Amino acid sequence: MSEEKQGMLVLEDGSVFVGHSMGAEGEWVGEVVFDTAVTGYQEVITDPSCWGQMIVFTCPHIGNVGVNFEDVESKQPYARAVIARKICAQPSNWRAKQSLPEYLSEAGVPALSGVDTRRLTLTLREEGIMRGALSTVNLDGERLLKMAQNAPDMSVLSPVDEVSLSEETVWTQKLPRKWIKYVDYGGGSHKGTPHVVVVDCGVKYNILRHLATLGARVTVVPANSTAEAILAQEPDGVLISNGPGDPEQVPEETMIAIRELMGKVPIFGICLGQHLIALAAGARIFKLPFGHHGGNHPVQNLKTGEVAITSQNHNYAVDPDSLEDLPLEVTHINLYDGTVQGIRHREWPVYAVQYHPENSPGPHDSLYVLEDFVASLCEKEPAAS
Amino acid sequence: MVLGDVGFLAEIYSQEDNTGFMPKRTDIHKILVIGSGPIVIGQACEFDYSGTQACKALREEGYCTLLVNSNPATIMTDPETADIVYIEPLTVPVLERIIEKERPDAILPTMGGQTGLNLATDLYREGILDRYNVELIGVRGESIQVAEDREDFKEAMTEVGLECPRSYAVTSLEAARDIVDEIGLPAIIRPSFTLGGTGSGTAYNRQDFDEMVERGLKQSPVDEVLVEESVIGWKEIELEVMRDADDGFVVVCSIENFDPMGVHTGDSITVAPAQTLTDKEYQIVRDMARRVMERVGVETGGANVQFAIHPETGRTLVIEMNPRVSRSSALASKATGFPIAKIAAKLAVGYCLHELPNDITKETPASFEPTVDYAVVKIPRWHMEKFPQADASLGTQMKSVGEVMAIGRTFIEAIQKGASAREDGRDGLFDPEAAEASPEEIRHRLIEPNPERLFYIIPALDAGMSIKEISELTYIDPWFLREIDELRPLRDALAGSPLEAISRDLMREAKRAGMTDALIARLVRPAVGELDVRAYRKRLGVLPVYSRVDTCAAEFPAFTPYLYSNYESVCESDPTDRRKIVVLGSGPNRIGQGIEFDYCCTKASFAFAEMGFETIMINCNPETVSTDYDTSDRLYFEPLTLEHILNVCDLEKPEGVIVQFGGQTPLKLVKRLADAGVPILGTSPDAIDLAEDRERFGAFMQEIGLPMPEHGTARSVEEAFEVAERIGYPVVVRPSYVLGGRAMAIVYDEGDLDHYIRSAVKVAEDTPILIDRFLEDAFEMDVDCVSDGQDVRIAAIMEQIELAGVHSGDSACVIPTVMVGEEALEKIRDYTRRLARALHVVGCLNIQYAMKDGEVYVLEANPRASRTIPYVSKSTGVSWARVACQVINGHTLDELKVPDEPRLESYCCKEVVLPFIKFPGEPAILGPEMRSTGEVMGMDASFGMAYAKAQMAAGNSLPTSGTVFLSVNDRDKEHLIPIAQELADMGFSLVGTRGTAAYLRERGLAIETVLKVSEGRPNGVDMIINGELDLLINTPLGGRAFSDEHVLRQVAVAQAVPVITTLSGAQAAVQGIKALRTRDIEVKSLQEHWRLNVQV
Ligand SMILES: Nc1ncnc2c1ncn2[C@@H]1O[C@H](COP(=O)(O)OP(=O)(O)O)[C@@H](O)[C@H]1O
Ligand SMILES: Nc1ncnc2c1ncn2[C@@H]1O[C@H](COP(=O)(O)OP(=O)(O)O)[C@@H](O)[C@H]1O
Ligand SMILES: [Mg+2]
Ligand SMILES: [Mg+2]
């Protein structure tokens, strides 16, 4: 109990949180965000979009089901730190291969357990996203406060460089059928194997797995690929992936490429991909006070009226007012706060969603978005008579 | 659009374009809501909560709500809840009458549990809905069929690619035997269309198998049982889901059973959210649930879907789905703050989820999935002590009578809180008795699921058993066991330490693990009092804080103060400085303390709100209306223990605490609360103690000159015999330290007394037993009254149909009285006033009287709202709980113009329902210990019809022709003559056991003799099984040996043949039968009844 190693997190406003250190030892700074997902911590912390973020899980029990080697969204945990009310060291699940603390320690990620995450969440909700400093070696609050205040803001970092692939790769792994056995998906209304080039700004594996499962040939290219390089792949469609950081800090090459590709090839964006498409088309984006991180947000498709429960993970949103004179229109909104959750180009096959249709973690309700994308790249079936 | 723009949703919806806006239906106006009838095991207050919510929701939308329920103890049958209320039997002919008379446009059948659904199915099948052009809303007739018929359900699941356990429906034992050859043993046997798993069980061998199949075939209303492959030990997971007309689908809550498959979810400890699934696995069950909803065809409402998941392969099976609100949906609503019943009602009238606001956050819609940042644990409350001869192990048939829910920041905090909330004397998971158990005993307790199992986990760990071993014995997931295991080092750190040596950190850690002050007090050395720990803890600054249940894990501000305590660092309670009172609730339902008290607490809260107070509710029962977040201004979902109540009082500083509506739960605490400085409103703590302490009360009665049966107290075995001798047998004996008629017995001679002392209780200096003269053949009367300290108003004098000796809570009863003469009534009125004044009662008082040979005796006085307050309120049309609150707040009865003993134009007859069908093995007889779970009421201008209606509502419809079986004890034989004569005159054939038949034959009645079970065959039992008997009148032979009757009654209970066990009951039944033979049942709304009362 009391002899356990301690760790301390200090936010830039001076709030102090103490817990048991159960992960890697050392000192870190990062952006502190809270995530309300109840299941899927492994997916969350391996999502490249959370690069640089210290993730506060509002769900008190994290780690109960350990870690396995299937449910990963990238090759490693990208979270800067994991903070929870209670982190489990001895998991119980038939697929578990390792405990969460072991996994994080090996990957050099700190973990604080026993933290009053409700207070931490309330603080972030009221004060907005903050920088924080975490130490497991020197628990001097004053010093950590300075570290937090001196930490670089996300808006000056360009983490996409850190997470993007450096070389193009072919992706073939499909999603094991068992995970999607009970959802109407991949029904085979489309035929063919369209070639999808994914611009990797920090892509989640599940996007790639789904594309492959839906019959696409998938090539992943680095974020800084030029339009020519992409077109040289002869893609039937291009997907701009999710990814970390401030969208305005994404390398200029990427923006230029997107701008050039528009109208030439169908483009679909997810999360950061939506920001980039919007920015490339001349729209503005703004930072949300504490972002959307969780698996329970209602999103309405404005065309069909349907509401889906979605998985979300972003800190920025497209400013709908900035779309007024642009050829972009809003297709989806978040019913929590009315923020833009989907856009579409009025003339070209260019569209994007803010949420994560590939889920992981989260409900499978929006897989139709990916399916529609792949289907749109295929030859249309002759209408049945 | 600006972020955080409050009006944006309204703006979107007002566009009415393609955003899917679907306004509510305007083609229907009057909606019939069906209640669930009496409280029985498997169907409790949760349906009052749901129905009440539904009525409120529909009224809010401007619909006229028409409510039918036979249970007068409910809040839903209060005219404040629904526009038109019928308290009538829930049978097809009665419903048809009501429909014919009221002409509703639609029926919402999903709020009344299985009863509501079954009734709606019958109305639909019999063409009554079509005939009167009534639409079923919330669920379609076909959907009910698919969900409720296990065979159809399985077929439907297979069709959409979902797997169920292999099973086959059979209608004969032979067919069943063929099946078991295929699926093997153990096998699950379940009768079709029964409640709460009635009659279901697990057969481990062929003999059990045959027996269970035969019993099941009898219990099923359609003579069908399902023989099913066993998946005992698999994880059991439930999802509470909702779906709207736009195909919007949300999971409100996932619930994981701590006790896996094999123990009914109603008897399982359950945990929300599910703790041992990865996202991938969880999303599979979510997808499956959606598919189940689509296939069954639930388009506008909620459902509960249950799954079994193999703990080593993840193979997932669908177990069942209930296309309606349920016990679990009530739990899910309380666990998340998402009001499932309310939303379901709104979906049923055309709204979609995204068109409805989330009440708690106000600014976000209901189309979302609640996310919680705490853990919720439900622990059932059993009452097995009341059924000592029944099998107390747990299986696929539910046996618990109530439950508590606890919220903590972590699982361990929640489960410890829950364990201390059940009022079974425990203060958490550390059970001193279990700690003494031998290793064999421990193993035994772990292997066979039983109500105590939870408390043997720590002793097992202490005895060196590994988590793996325990998990193998119990199938409980190792994750839960490990969390529990973490308590042990904490306990060891506290145990033996002087209180003052506990550091602030250790104290905080202990509190964060849910350790109660009471536990710490007995762990430290020297042991101290609970309040010493409290004082020390406060000095250390280790104080609870309160977090809000906000549906969203703090993502949005919560506007509802629905709070739970924990030992974190921010308090979100935000107490106001308004004038405020605290109402203490009644905790988990148990026999003797159920929904009636929730009715009282809810009414009290409403009354104080009306008088301008801020109302604060403390309760821990998730089934109730009182724990709905909008019943009171503030809700603290907390155990009703000294520690938790004082914590709330410290923070809120209420003007007063109201203790008289929550039954015995608050009363037990009054003294300690008052000593701790909590202001108690109403009758003074000392007067309460005076009435509660039977020894003090006896002396007091003598002082004020009111007669009681002669009585005495015995502090040793010898003294017991002396006192009994002095008073004269028969005597009523009971331990002084147990409340609520527990372990109470009527003792006829020394031998009986000896047996009682040796088997039932312990007699000692500090645990004396009380001995009263037993008043034989006495009428029993119950009086409820309200006093303002000066004046007294009698609410009603109730006459028990059964004679004294049958607990008043188990007796049928009637207002106004039928048999009691005016002289006795005058005495009762006089005694009532004198006693109320002498006790300086402010608020409610209940007094029980017995009348023998013209003399009236006081049996006991309860200085609180009684079990009968709702029944009396529904009968008289006066809200007595409200009146009591007004006088507590200082108004006088004169000023309030409260009527005294309102005259009724109808007879209002109460009947009880008993749970014997769930406890085979237990003799189905009535006695001084209460065992009924619920009640119904019948109303009519004649007593006979009111009684007949009450019987019908209780499920014992009286026959109007056929054969009556008579078998009574010698004392009753003489009085049986007129009863038998009347039955014969009405054309009934009479049969009787040898003695009874001979006696009646001698007096000129035609009666055939049938054999007793022990005398050979064919006997009474055979006749019941062959459907040859329509009514049994069988009074116990007294003493001990009645195995013969026992079998007979048990078979009758199982075959649903009405059994009457008292002669007074038989007299009433004769009147009922007469009424049924002369005219049709009339239905009348409560409002119509009351109008008549007022006219006079
Ligand atoms: N095939 C089975 N094998 C083992 N246990 C079962 C099986 N089916 C049901 N049970 C247990 O019996 C309980 C009651 O069954 P259920 O189908 O949910 O009926 P009810 O209508 O009574 O809720 C379940 O909660 C589960 O624990
Ligand atoms: N002296 C008595 N003579 C006859 N019956 C009695 C006597 N005392 C109690 N009873 C019976 O026992 C029942 C329970 O006793 P009571 O004192 O009311 O206890 P409780 O606290 O359980 O309500 C009564 O309803 C009554 O039928
Ligand atoms: Mg069930
Ligand atoms: Mg009583």
C-alpha cells in the first residue's frame, strides 16, 4: 500500500494530483485530456492521434482486461501518460497477454493510478485543455508547475512527423471476421478491388483493416507525399487519415497535395483528415475547450436524419461559418454541441467525417461511411431488373 | 453557429426539414397504462417506478392517462400520478370492462412487467383490442410473442445468425427424456411463460430431471417446458437498450453479473458497467443486442438483453430478451441517471431519442450512451429465514425479495457500501461469523451458490485458498476476487492498531475502499464505538465528498443533485441555504417492509415540497420511486446507516429529519441520530422508543390504563416456563431483540415452548424473550391515525378477515369493518385517541387491537406510518401521509379540516399474496410471522364482491360452482356447519377428510369422504391434480404434525387452486361466491369511488 511508488501530475494552473506510479519511471510533459470511453483503453493509448497527450480515463477501472497483441491501433502506445482512478495489475481476460502496467513500462509510458480523476476531469472541463508535467522521480510540485508552464504548446509542435510512416507500404491485413460478424457490413453490394491510397498522418490500423476487409487494395504513404507521388500510384481514392496535433501545424506539403488532388481523385478524410480538407479548401478551424474524446457522442447525418453513436477523438473543429463562401457543406453534426462532424464538397467527390467510423474503440454504427467510400470507388453494379 | 450555443438544438429541430423531426402523435389522446399487480418475487417496486415515470411523461405531453393496477400500495395508483385510476383485478374480463367503459386509444403494456405484457398479449389474442379499436404502443403483439415464447425466440435468433443455448420445448416427460439424451446433464428446465424463473432449475441427475420437468409442466400456463443445455459458469452480461422509430439505438448500461450463469440475475450481485470485457468483445454484444432488437421488432422502447459469454473462448450466446422495462432497467436508470421508462413512454408516442433532452445535462439530447465514472453494485436482499424449511441455495429461479444499490468510485467501495446497506447487521464484506468458519464450511459455502457466499470469499483467502481455486469453485471472475483480496492488507493494517495510531493516509485509504466506521471501530484495539471512529476521522480531516450522477462522466455540467458519497477531493453537492428537510427512506424491500413505505416517503417528499421546503431523500433501493432523481429536490443514494445519514446531515444541515415514513429502518436509528444532535421532526425520539420497546410499552399501557394481553419477560429458560405458566397457555413468544414478527410463535404447551426455546431463539439476560397470552379466536383490528399532538383523526379502522394469530400483514382485511359491533368500535376510537395523546404523537400512529369476548386489547403500537397507509389513503381518498407531514410542519388538524374516520360508500378489501410457490418445502400456512410479499385491493358496494375481487386480483379466483374440499380442526368444526350449508345450497359438491366429513354428515349434510395422503389413494392430492377440486378449506390442526396438510396445500398452490386456511376467510369466501353468482363484476375508478364518499 503505502510503500508503493508515487507519482505526481501538475497542471499549468497549479492543480496537483498524486497517484501510485505503475508504469515507466521518469519525467514528462504533455497535453492533458480526458477520455470518457468505458471500454477500449488499449485502442485509445495506441492511437497515434494521442501523441503527446496525457490521457485521463474517466472510467475508474482501467487495465482489467490487460493487453493483447490484436487490439492495437498502431505499433506502440502513443499516449504520453495514462492516468486513472484504479489501474489493474493482474488482468482477467482470456485474450490478455500482458498487464497494462507491464506493457506501459516496457514502452516507456508512465501510468498513475489512484488519482482523483473526477476532479481532474472537472478541472479540464472548466479550464480547458492544459499542459501538465508528470514525474515519478522528483515530486516537487513547484518545479513540476514550472515544467508544465514551460512545456511547448501543441500549437508549436508538429507531431504528424513523429507518427507518420517514412516509406510507402502495402497494407493487406483484414479485420478478423469474428469482430464484425453481427453487423450488417461488407454486404458485397460493390464489386472490385479499388486502390485506396492512405495518407498517413498517424493512421489507426482499424481504418486500414476495414479498407482491406471491404476489398480495397491499400497503400499507405507518408504524410508529406506530393500529389504527383500519390497520383503516380493510380489510386481510385485517397484517404487522409487521422493524426495528432494542431492541424495548422501539419506540414505544408500535405496541404498542397490535398489541394492539388481535389477534383482529380475522390478524397475522404477522417478526423484530422477532415481538418486538412477543410483547411485546404480555405475553411477555418478552432480549438475546442476540452475536445471530444470518447465513444458515446451522437452524430446526426443531416441528409438522412439518422443518429449514430460515434467514437470521437479530437480537440479541433471546423468553423461552420467559414464554409459560407466555400464549395463545402456540412453533412453531419454532433448533437452534443452542434459542432461540424462531416463535410462534403459541393461538386467534387471530396468529403470527410470528424468522428471515427472505424471505431476501435466504440460502436460499430458508422461503418457504413467506410463502406460507402469503398463502394463509391467501384464500378457500379448494373441495376437489378 | 457558436459553440455552446444553448439554443442550437431547438433551432435545428424547428427547421422540420430532413433532420428527422417527428412530432408526437396527435391521433391518440387517452392511453391505458397497465401496472404489474401485487409485489411478488421477481416483480417488485421497479414497475411502480417505471409506471409512475411513464404516466408522468405521458401527462407532460398532454395525454390523458388511464391506469389499471390491483396494487393499492403503489404510487402509480395515486391520482396525482394518473388522470384516471382503476384499482381492479388484472384479468382479461376486467380489462375488457375498463376498455369498454373508458375507450382508450392506446395501451402501453411495457411498464407492467411480465404481468402487463401477458395481459396485453391476451387482449390482443382474444381480439379485444381490435373490437374496441385500441392500439398497442411501445411494443407490437408479435414482438411480445417472439420475445416471450422461448421456442419462437430461439428460432428468431437462429434466423439472424445469433446463437442460443441448445434447447427444446416439450409438453411431456417422455419427450423431455429424449432431449436430455442429446444435450446431457446438467440441464436447465424452464416452464414457459412464468415470472422470475418460477419453476425453473438445474437438474444434475435423472431423478431431479424427471421431477423438475413434471413440476414445470404443471406450473406453465401453457403446459410446456423448455429443456436447455447448461452454460453454468459462463459470464452473464446484460445490456439495457433503447431503440426509436428512426432506428436510433443506444445502450444505456451494461451490467455484469458477479455470480455468473446459473444464478438468476435477480439473485446475482451485479456490477455496472461490465468490467471484464475488452472493447472488441463488448462491441460484439452491442451488435448482437441491436440485432435482437431489430429481429424481435422493438421499434419504440427499451429492452433488456441477456448474454452468456464463455470465459475462455469468448463464445457468446443470447439467453433472453425482455421487450419492456424490467428490474434491470430500473437499476440501469438509477445507475446512470438515464430514465429508461420515461424515455420509453415518449418513444412510444412518436418521439425519437434525439428529440428528447437529457434531463440531467439539459443541453444534450437523449440519443447518447451514458458513460459513468464510478462503479455501481447491486446486492439482492433475501429473506430466507422466513422460510426455514425451503432450500436456500440459489439457482435459475429468483428468490430474493429486494435489493440495494451502491455507488462508489471503485468496485470495492461500491460493494462494501452495498454490503453495509442491506440491514442484515453487516458493516461490509468482513463478516465475523464467516471468519470463524472451518475450511470445509467455507468450501461448501463457495461451491453451492447461496445468499451468504459473498462473505466467505475473504475467509477463504485468509484460509490460504488461491484466487484461482476460489474462481474454480464459484465461477466468479478472478478480477472481482482480486479486488476483494486487496481489502485484506488494508484490514491487517487496521486490525489491532490503536485508533489514534491510524494515520491520515491509512484512514483515507480505508475509507476509499469503502470501510465503514463501524468496521474500523471493531478492528482497532482497544475496540471503540463507531462514533469514536467518526470523531477521530473528522479530526484527521478525512471527510466524504459527494459526486453527481451525471450520465456523462463530468463532460457536461449536471443540473440534478443526484449524489453519492466517496472519499475523493471535490464535493459537488452545493447545498443551498433554503429551508430543508431530509426524508429517510426504507431501504431494500424485504418481507414486512416494502413498497408501502416507499409510497409514504415519496408522498412525504411531495408534501414538504408543497409547503415550500427543499426536500432531500436518502435511500439505497434502486427499484423505488423515492430514488427517482426528480422525486425530491436532492437525492443522496446512500445506505441508510448512522454513518451515511450523519454525513449528509453534517453537510446539508437540515431543519429536521423525517423518520416516520421509512418503516422500521429509520426508527431503529432515531435514538442514535438524536443523540448525535440531528433534529428529528414529528413524534419525539423518546416517545418512539417508548412505543418500540415492548417492555417499556407494557408498563406505560398499564400506567395509562389501556388493556393489553397479559404478558411477561423471561431472561432465562426457567423464567420462560414460569411466565408461561402464570399467564396460561397458549402464549405468543418472541425475542425482544428482533423486530417485525421474526421468530415469533404461538406456543400451546410446555413441550412447544421447550422446542421453541431450543430451536428458534436464545434466551439470556441481555436477550430476553417476551411472552404474551395468546388471544384465541379473537378478531384483530388495525387502526391508522394522525395526531397533531393535541387532536387525533382516525384514518380508518380495518378489520382483519383472519383472526388474531395470523400476522396482520398476512391477513385479508376490510374497511369499513363488517363484524365488529359499535360498542367495540367506540372503545377502539377511545383507546386510539388516548394512546395518541399520551404518546404525544405528531404525525402517524398505527395501533393493532384484538377483540375477544367483547373486550378490546392493544397488541402493539407503531409510532410511524404503517404498511396500511397507502391502502387506507386509496380507500378513503385522503392522503394521510400528506396530512401527517402538514402536522409535522406545525399545522393543526382543525385548521387543515381533516375528516375523522371518513365514511366509505364502498367496501375496500385488501388481500395479500404469499411466495410459497417459490419455496417448495415450506408449509403454506399463515401464522404470527409475516411472509407475504405484496397486496391487492378489491372495491365494491358489497363486502362479498369486494372480497371476491380481492381474491381474483391475488390470483385465487373463487369458483362459482364445482367441488369444495373441507378439512378443518376440531375447534373449527362447529363453525364450519353454516359455511358448508351455504356452499351446498349454492350447488357445490362437498368432499372432506374422514373426521370433517363424518361430523357434517351427522348434521345432515351430503359430503363424500376422501382419503388423506397418508391413508392411501386416490386422495385429496390426486383430486387436485386431476382438476376435481375447485376450492380447499383447510384449517391447520394446530401443534406440529401436519405433513399431510402440507403436501395438500403445496400441490394446491402449485396447481393454483384457491386454499383458504381460516374459517373467517371461508366465511368471507362464501359471501364472495354468492356475490359472484348473482351479478357481474363492475369496474369503477378511484375517482368515482371517492366522489361517492364525498357526497355523503
Ligand atoms: N442455459 C443455461 N445454463 C445455465 N444457466 C442458465 C441458462 N439459462 C439461464 N440460466 C440462468 O438462469 C437465469 C434465468 O434465466 P432467464 O432466461 O434470464 O429467465 P428469466 O425470465 O427468469 O429472467 C439466468 O439469469 C441465468 O443465470
Ligand atoms: N397476544 C396476542 N394474541 C393473539 N394474537 C397475537 C397476539 N400478539 C400478536 N398476535 C398476532 O401476531 C401478529 C404480529 O404481532 P405484532 O405484535 O403485531 O408484531 P409485528 O411487530 O410483527 O407487527 C399480530 O398481527 C397478531 O395477529
Ligand atoms: Mg433473465
Ligand atoms: Mg403488527
